[in-house]
Amino acid sequence: MSPPHVVRLELDTFSGVDRPALAKWFGDLFTGLLAPLCPASVEELVAVARDYRPSDTTPWGPPGYARLLLSSGDFTLPSWSAALDDLPSFLRVQLVQLDSQGLPLVDGGWSAEILLKDDPAFPHQITVTAARSLFGGWISHVVQQEWLSAFRSGATLAQACGGWITLDRVGVRTAHEVAVGVGLDESLFMAAELSRGPHWATLLGPRQVAALGGVQEVCTTAPVVSADHLGGGRILLQLTDHLDEVPPDVVRKLTEFLSPVLH
């Protein structure tokens, strides 16, 4: 059985980050995109997690709520706020919805994660996923625009080298990476130069845009419904009007256009 569809947003960046600004953006993202899918606020999640102790049946966090994973392992609200306010050089900050047994909802929940790395060869990553089923089977245009808005602001804030929003069944590798047999480490190492694949929303970083002929060339010739220059040589390509309607021939045309910057 193939895994269910998930909406996935990812941003990759090699740039240093404005930590307080990134923390605020991450908090706003949770409030705007994920809180409507979850009956608890961050404060409530932390309140439930504060007295949590791992067990054989609930190893990750309090049943029915979310795992708040900080490098320190401390689940108090002050520690959560402090971690977001000044993200250290290496930190994994993660929210994961849990099932009734306290286990991560891998196939039916949502997650949001910032992973700041201490190896300059690999990009920092911001990843947000939500099962399609959480949207009641139909992701409205309004919700799609909210995800795109968060994506745009995050890409500019993080000076991202690439990223995407897509609806797929793939794991940590993109559908393109799986199709061509490219490993995750190789893709991350080359993320500034090579796009990680065509998606419904595809962010091209400055080096990728330059390799495709520059901002004006990409904005006028890309086979998409919209090409938005975000500044700094970054362009957001939106493939179709609706996330649920992405015909294979449209993906093929974008793949051909991006071929100079694909593995």
C-alpha cells in the first residue's frame, strides 16, 4: 500500500539565519497553517508535555497531542520560547502530531521542523508536512494561498537556495530524486546549484536562475501559470492554479525547462 498524499513545504538554505526573525516566522507558520488542523495551541501542547515521562507505550510525547522536540529535551514553555528566540548553531526544533497511543502520526498527521546544521557543506532545512486528509479531502484556494504566502516570506527570510510545495506520496527525497536515483546527501550537497525537482511551487535560487538565463528569461519563458521574482535572484514558479490539478504533461514541460539545473 502506498503512503497517503501529504502537502509538503520545504526550504533549503546555506545562508546564516536571522534567528529571532526565523523563530517568529516559525511560530506564525504554526499558528496560521497547522493550528487550524490541530485542536491545541503551542501553549496547550507544552502544558500537556511538561509532566510527560517516556514509557514503552508512549515513547515520543503525550497521547493525542504533539511532540515538542528540542535539543535540550526540556518541554517547558519558557524553554520552547527560548529555543525559538535564539536558535543555536545546531538545533532540531520539531512539532509532530501524535496518535492516541502517543506515536507520531506518520501517515495521517502534520509536522513542522527547523534543522540548523553545523556542517557548512549541507543546507539548513525547514520542512512542514500535513496529511491531505486533515483538510477534509479538499485543499481550498484560500489555504493554498496561505501556504504560498508562508513559503514566500520564509524563502526571503532564509535567503533560500531552493524549495518547494507539493502534494505527493514521497518521503525525505523528492519524486524527481527517487526517479533518477539521486541520494539525499548528494542532492543536499548540490542544492545551491541544482534544483531538487519540479513541483507545484518550485523555488529557484540565484545560481539556478543564473544557469537558466537570468531573472527576465525565467520569468518570461518558464511554462508555469506564474513566475514571481522574490528579489535577490530568487524566483517562485507556480505550475498550475490548483495544487490538486497538476497534469503529467505540465510537469513534463517544467522538467524539460529545468533540465539544465536538474540531476
